Amino acid sequence: MFRLIKWLFYLAILAFIALVGYAYLGPFFGADFTPPVNEIRQDIILETG
């Protein structure tokens, strides 16, 4: 049982390192993480009194 937990721990650390590496190296390989920037305007009608 301890051997399984140890391998899962190693796998979790490896997955974390892979995720951080992809976040930093992704733009060099064509991954674009920037959100789309669009201006959104909406009329708001305030009812007074």
C-alpha cells in the first residue's frame, strides 16, 4: 500500500512540474494563453422615483 501511495506522490509531483513547464514554455510552442479582449457596451436604464 505504501508503494502505491509513493508512486502516486511521484506522479503528482511530475504532473505539477509538467503543468508549470507547459505554462512557461507553451507560448514558444504556439499555445496562446491570452484572453480575447473585446469591449462590451450595454445600455442601462435606471428608473427613478
